[in-house]
Amino acid sequence: MKLFVTGGAGYIGSHAVKAFGRAGHDIVVYDNLSTGHEGAVLYGKLVRGDLSDVEFLLKTLDKFRPDAVIHFAASIQVEESVRKPLLYYRNNVVNAVNLLEAMLKTGVRYLIYSSTAAVYGMPKKIPVNETAAINPINPYGASKAAVEQILSDTTKTTDLRYNSLRYFNVAGADTDGQLGQAYADATHLVTRAMKTALGLTSKLAIYGTDYQTPDGTCIRDYIHVNDLVDAHIKALNHLMKTNESNVLNCGYGHGFSVREVVNVAKKVTGIDFPVAETGRRAGDAPVLVADSKKLKNITGWKPQHDDLEFILKTAWEWEKKLHSQDIFKEKK
Ligand code: UDP
């Protein structure tokens, strides 16, 4: 199969490209390398391009004529989205529209879309399933929800069909040690904990201890990146077999508080790194835990790494490698 992967040089995208590449698919990665790395693209061909460059996007898509598009490229930081909403609407919504228009013009029918648990805002019922109200509390979640609406509307008048995968908290790294998260400014809890353990930052901030949760810190459902990638593979197969558009939650169904993650990170690294309790971070929901029954039932997805300690171990191995070797240090 021919797959066009936007954001394939980024964290989740690069793991997906490896999995699809190993399965023998023909891949073109379209990435502007704003946060991704050339060296992270282990399979297929990397085309350095921006989704805002409508002409180049169309030309690239037209030349390759893929069977499906997997759209990872996006801005993903909740707090940044609160400060820079227009950046998020441009990168996530306008660019997605550019991609959809290019797909329709070149006759590409299938899309796997990277959505987020942030579309739910503060869900009333935990674990949250796909029928819960869409009520984002930050521009990041709102930008992803807007594209889901656009996708749903587009299927009504075209033959485009999609699966929107609502990611919960993706963490961990490739079990072969070839890939992992490598952002210049990592904001995610797991990566920051690892960097603090390595001494790259002086202390790990815990953002808020006054939430309505048992220990006062936010609770998240951490899913290993390879399990998430497998959800993409299963979802694409199901989509192409059934022609059915679907929205699917991706998580394990149980959550850990920030304090619990910090404790496991200290255990896994063997380092009692400094932690500072600070105020809340803008845009954070207290609890986000997935009900992923639909994903399991319709696609046959079975998680392999539902183990926080294992997830953090893979993140730790990767982080040590990233900072001890000249990996992904290519010039931009
Ligand atoms: N968090 C924290 N310190 C950090 C980074 C994150 O306390 O340095 C908290 C954050 O407030 C949230 C949880 O960890 O409650 C997960 O945040 P992350 O940025 O990893 O993912 P998000 O849930 O925003 O997608």
C-alpha cells in the first residue's frame, strides 16, 4: 500500500513510519522538520514540505497518489495553545483543510487523523467514551475538535472516509531503541521527568496540587507509543475494509496521577531527582482516562505494553541514548 504520512519525522509519526515500513508499505513522509528530525525517518522517502504550501503539497500528493494519508503533523502543546491560539488554528485547522482539499483533488479517499482526549475538556464520566460531549477547554483541543467536525461534514458530500484517533497521553519509546521523543523543548511530563533525572533541568515542576483528585495532581492515561501506532495500523485496515468513518479513543482505561508518574520515574531511573510543586498550568483538565472498548471491539486492537514502569523504562533508555550520542543532531 502507498501511504502519505504528514509529520512522519516527529515523535509518534516516526514510530508509525517504522511500523508501516517494516510491514512493507511504500511511504512518503511530508514534514517541515519544525520539530521532527530527518534521522527519525527510517523507512520511505522524506519530502521536506509545509502543509501551508498548497501548491507543493498538491504536487507531492499528485505525484505519489497514495492509497491513504496518515496525518500526524500538528502543534500539540496545551499551554502554548492558550498563549498562541491563532498559531494552533492555523497549523491544525487551516493546514488540515489544505490537506483535505489536496486529497479530494487527487482522489485520495482514506485518512487516519491524529485527534486528542483534549476534545472532551472536563468529561463528566470517567473513563470517557466517544459519545461524551465535545467541550474543549483550550485552543489545542478546540482546533482538533474543529477538524473532526470538518471531517464529519466532508464525508457527507464526498467519498472521503476517515478514522479520527483520540490519543490520550502518549509516552515511551521504540523498544529497539532507535526512536523516541526528541523535541528541542519537551513539555510532556514523562520526557521532562527523564531529562530532570539526567540532570538536564534542575527540577521537575508539578503543575498543580489542588485538583479534585485523590492526591491533588492531574490524572492521565499513559499509552505506549507502539501500542498507539498499532491502533493506527488496525484502524486503517478496518477503515479500508469497511469504508466506515469512525472516532476512536486510544488509551488503556486507567490513569496515573502526576505524583504517581514521578514516583515510578524515580524508581525506574534510580535517581531521586528534585521536584517542585508549583501552580496549575493553563488549560489542563483534572482527569482524562480513556474508554477504548470501541477501538478494541471494532478493530481487534490489543495493547501489548499496558505497564507504566515498562513505558518509563523505554523512555529512560531512549533519553540516555539521545543525550550521550550524536543522534538526531543534523543541521536544520
Ligand atoms: N505536568 C507537570 N509537569 C511537567 C509537565 C506536565 O506536572 O513538567 C503535568 C500536566 O500539568 C498534566 C500532566 O502532567 O497534568 C500531563 O501533561 P503532559 O504535558 O505530559 O500531557 P497533556 O496531558 O498536556 O497532553
